[in-house]
Amino acid sequence: MATYAAPIPEISAHRVQREPRGWTSWITTTDHKRIGIMYMVTTFVFFCLGGVEALMMRLQLGTPNNSLVTPTTYNQLFTMHGTTMVFLFVVPMMAGLANYFVPLMIGARDMAFPRLNALSYWLLLAGGIVFYASIFWNPPEAGWTSVVPLANSQFSPSGGQDAWIYLAHLTGISSILGAINFYVTIANMRARGMSWGRLPLFVWTILVYSVLIIFAMPVIAAAVTMLLTDRHFGTHFFDAANGGSALLWQHLFWFFGHPEVYIMVLPGFGLISEILPVFARKPIFGYKAIAASTVAIAFLGFLTWAHHMFAAPVPEAILVFVMLSSYLIAVPTGVKVLNWVATLWRGTIEFKTPLLFCVGGIAIFMIGGLSGVFLATFPIDWQLNETYFVVAHLHFVLMGGAVLTIFAGIYYWFPKITGRMLGEGAGRLSFGLMFIGILTTFLIQHVIGLDGMPRRVYEYDNVGHLALYNGISTVGSFIIAAGVLVTIINVARSLKRGAIAGPDPWRANTLEWFTTSPPPANNFDVIPRVRSYEPMRDIRREIERRSTGSPAPGGVTVPTGATQVGA
Amino acid sequence: MGHLAPSLLAFFTPESGGSPNANQIDSLYKVTLYIALVIFVAVVGAMIYALIKFRARKGAVPAQIRGNTRLEIGWTVAAAVILVALAILTFAKLSSIENPPDSGPGGVELNGDDGLLYASAERKLPPDGKALNITVIGRQYLWQYVYPGASEPDGLGAPYSYETMVVPTNTTVSLDIVSADVVHAWWVPELGGKFQAVPGYHNYTWFKIPKPGEYHGQCAFLCGRAHARMLATVKAVPPAQFEAWLARQKILIAQANAAAHIARAKLGAQIGAGAVESP
């Protein structure tokens, strides 16, 4: 493994001072790489917790009229599962990957505000602990959307609902601070020559992710504050009997909730756009179109929230407007997918694990994207919303757009983070199990929903083929779990026994591969000048030219780090 | 295409057959399904083809293509055209889904605007303005249906039923959906889409059932611990049978109210009038 001898940068970064060691060095760190690792490990633990909750739900639904868990426990499980996966896994996992790699990819030595960065992480952890502490008392049970009046003090008197509110607050502040940090870092700390048109596409998506968070998160913060004061301080924001509006919650929640979908999947799209060209050994097809479509999706993402409310009592004009804006967002999304296919076209594709997770992610996301068109058509949505069809849709979107791409990122970047390669065989097995598991679990859920089974029900009667379909879905969920487990074992083994990666095992395109694996505390001693959106490729070509003495193709001379003194 | 095709298709389509609006949604869904399948097969097919055809081989050189403006504009426009076509189709179908037709000749006799309990702003009525208006009240964890025919001027005394809604065949039934506590959603799949019952708001839908039969559904919006047990049945019967059922329901409710009145009076005499809550 990793037989390819990467070109060694002419001046490799070296350690100017001894790395701090021991657990106190982790608690007090402001190094973006260590904070990134803490983010990734923490969120992966929450991913496993959320996964266990999902498996318990699938066990309960494995047979009709099952009584494995009580109705109360079941409601708590899906509330914990949804909240965990959204607030404690996907969004902060993207922040973790970005924390580690954005400074490296843009040639910076750290984030703009290192201590603020540490605060972001600790607030996230605090939010997670407050939320999970509720399992020792009463976990929340009003769903991850906490729709009022069910979530108000009359119908959800337990402190679990308040734990959910504090989680939304703490992770929200964490995300906003992190987003400001990313934005400032990307806007100000790029390597010389890295214009907006040379920004790596993953960094583009993190920039847009940050803008989305800055606009969307304050809305949920306001909404949960109103819920908190309604619950405890006698206000009536959502109380129809006292002049408030129950529908207001749905508007505020989804005004945050829909951009949140793009907060979760856009960085995944960025990962695909980084990884495909590396393994197809071909430049990304339509760099500008991909960057522009990211921005277009983000903008349109703020105009479509009410498509979550087609069944609510809203005026017809809103239904029509939101249907059209939701259709519109399918255009830039479709453009991205076609650009990825075109990137593979006429390349020389190396089937390494990161590539497998990427193309699997695209296929899975396609199913979720297309089922989204059904849901955007409001008369069709009247039949499908709040059923298992929607459960299938959102899982195809998030499994394809977020989970599989995160796994692609893990396999792609593990060598940089640890200096060792992950096992390729185990990686393929993990991908195969997860891919088949996702199809088995969620394809059939479309049919379950079409047959009339609503979501968030703890049991169903044995009518039609519901028992068989739900059984299939339950089996699939355990296949996904097996796939995840294989990756966990792979990571644990490779930490000590993986093949040594070297600085650039994939012959990749972006600057994180310019430094050693793992990078030293200061990332780079020398930061190269950037001449294109594939700086490492330029550097490799330049080294090749100098060693063979032949002119670079196209006559471009690319100075490497040796000629530049770092800022 | 043998007779296997319809049943295979039914596997992937929503429930329908109870009411024209459900049937129209089903046909709109099918068109969308065909378009989506074609797009999926084309795009994923192209990707799989590329993965097989262009896998790394000895001597293969990757083409260094960075984009193709014409192609990219082309597929952006193509995607937009497909969606515009879909939007036009949806608008064409919309009126048959949203607007109820007149009751059929075999339906129940209706007055123009009969027994509305609540002021309605956006309720859609048939062209002749006549529909059987039923108020659907969601409450944890039971559906209540209030029929027209209030015996008192303030709207009280109207016949009602729980869980099972009995309706006449061939009659346009207009539903006014409200909630007494949390958000619920009214849904009987074969009779059309679902509509939330939100406290403080009215939501409306309709159905028209041609033949006698029973249709089952359940609350489709998380409403609490027994959400899964909040069931609904719509029973369509011939108009004469419906009239008889409604009359009997009125008598039963009047009897029960009278009995409750007597019980309350007795209790009031025993423990003092102020201590008994009036309904």
C-alpha cells in the first residue's frame, strides 16, 4: 500500500518547538488540527449513539404491533436520533473536517481566531452533554422539530424538552462562532495567489456553509428562546388561545430547517468535488459552475422553507411560490451531479475507497434528490408528507450527501491526519455494506409510506405487506451498522498498523498534501504561491520538470515553496 | 406489458380509488415517476458506464478537460425545461385536485350553506355551492366529526360521531379541519391528501365517494404518545342509510344529553349547585 513515492516538497515544514503532550495539551489546545480531531471524534461518538437509537427503532418496527419499547420510549428514541444526527453529528462533523483542512487547504497556519475556535468546540460538547444528560431523567419526546403546541409546557412538561432547547442554543452558538471563524479565515488568510477562482471547492462549500449558518442559526435561536419563555415565563408566542400562533413555530423552525439541509449536504458536495478529480486523475469539470451552483443553492435554500408545510393551513399563493422555488433549486443541484459525471468521463479512474464512497454517495443522493421533486409538487406532497416516503427521502439525501461523503472524507484524509493509510480491503467492505444497507433500509420505506404508514408511529397493524416491508427495512439497518463497524475497526487497526502514508499518498491537488503527514503545529514553514486551483499538481509537475530538465507543459513555470518566503 | 404491470406500478404509487382528488394526485404522481425514472437511469447509467469504461488501465491517459460551456449551458437549460413542463402539468391538474365537483344525482339532498360551525375563508365549494360540510376536530387521541344540523342557534346540539365518519355516497363532502389541542393531520390515503389540524386555524379538504365502502386512515402528524393509535375510518353508505344514521345519532345524543342533564341536576341537589361544572 502507498507504494507511490510522492514528491517531497523542497523545504518540508519542520518542528520549531516540541509538541505538547498529555491530556492537558488537548484541553488547552487552540491548534485547529487538534480541535478538528476533537470535533471529529466527539461527533463520531454521537453518530454511534444516534445509530443505536435508530437500530432500537428499527427493532421495534421489525414486526407489527411489537411491544419491545413503550410508546413513550419510542417517541424519545426518534427525538434523540433526529436531534443527534443533525445537531451533534452532521453539522459539527463538517465543522470538524473544515477545522482541520480549511487552513491547510488555503495555506494558512491556523484559523483566524484560534481561541474562539476552541470555544466553539467546547460549546458543542456542552450542548451534547446537556442533551444526553436528559436520558437519566426524561428525554425529550416531541420530535427533532419540536412542533408546538406539543412541545409547550402543557403537553411536554418534562425537563427533556428544555434540554433540547439548551442543546439548540449551545450548538447554535458553537456553529455561529465557528462559521464566523471560517468566513474570516477564508476571506483573509489564503496563500498568495489563491484568488476566489483558485479556492479549493471544499473550501468554497465551507464558505457557503458558514454564510448559511450565520443567516439561519439566529432564527432557530430566536424560536427556541420564544419556546423557552412560553414554557417558563408566561409568554404566549405560540399559544392560539392567547393571541399567539402555533403556525409561527413551523415557519421559524423551517426557515432555519431548510437551509440546515444545505448546511449538512453542501460540504459533502465539496468533498465529492475534491475527491473525484484526484482518483479520476482529471481536473474537475466546470469548476466555476460547481462553485456558482453552491452559491445558487444556498440562496434558493432560503426561499423554500414552506415546502415542509404544504399540509399546514397556508395560503395557496405560498404553496405555488414554494413549489416553484423548490423546483428551481433542483437545477443547480442537477448541474453539480452532471459535472461530477463529466469529471469521471474520459478519466483514468482508480477505485480507491474514497472514490467508492463518493460515487456511492452520488447515486444515493440522486434517489433522494429525485424523490424531492415529488415532495416539491404540493398536491403530491399532500399524499406523501409525514409518511415513510419522507423518511426515505431525507435519509437518501443525508446518507448520500452527508454520511457517505463524510466517510469518503475520512478515508481520503485519514493518511494526512495520522500519517498512516486505512486498510483498503476493509474500506471496500465497509462501503459495500453501507451502500447495500442504505438501499435495503430506505428504498422499501418509499413503498411503506405510499401504502399509508405515517412516520413517528411506534406500531402498525399487520395490513397489506407492511410486516414484510418493515422487516426488510430493519434487516437493512443492521447491514448499515455492520458497515460502520468495519470502518471503526479499520480506524482502530490502522492507527498503529497502517502503512506509512507520506506527505501525498493520493497525488492530490490541494495544499494540505504539501506538508508532512501529520502536519506540524505550524502547518507549513514555507507557503507556496498558488497559480491554479490545483497547486499541488503544479508543484509536482514543476519538480518533474526540474528533475528531467524538460520544460513544463504549456510553458508555465511554477515556483515551489523554495522560492517563496512564507508570510 | 401483461397484467403484471399495473400491480407492479401500484407498488410504487400512492393509494387512490376512493375519491377523484386522490385519483388525480395518483396520475400526477405517475407522470412525475416516469420522468424521474428516465433521469435516474440516464444519469446513474452514464456514471456507471464512465466508471467501467474509464477505469485506470495500463497506458490510458486521462483527458485534461476542464469544462465545456456549451454542454454545461445545455444541461442547465434541459433541467429547467423538464421542471417547467412538470410545473405546467401540475397547474393543469391542480383544479381537479383542489376544487370539489358537484354532488352526483344519487347523492344526498343538500341545502346551500348548511350548518357551518366556523367562519371560513378559503373553503372551496362545488360550483353549485352545495356540499355536506363536516367539521373534523382533532384531539389527543381521537377524531371527532360534527355534522350540520345544530338544534340551537349558537351552533350547539349538532350531531357528531367519533373515529368513524359516516357519509353518503355520490355526495361532495367538504371537511373543515380544526384542532382542540396539539397539531394533528387528517389523512385517509384513498380519499386524497393530508391536512394539518392546527389550533387557531381552519384547514379544508373534500372528497366524493362514488360507491359504498370503508376507508381507513390515521393521524399523520406527531401528536403525542398515542399518536399511532389515533385512527380514522370513513364509511360511505347510500344516502337513505346516511339520513337514517344521522337521525338516529341525533336521537342518541339528545337522549344522552337529557340523561346527563338529569344526573347533573341530581348531583347539584346533593352537593350544591355551584359545585357541578356545566358542560
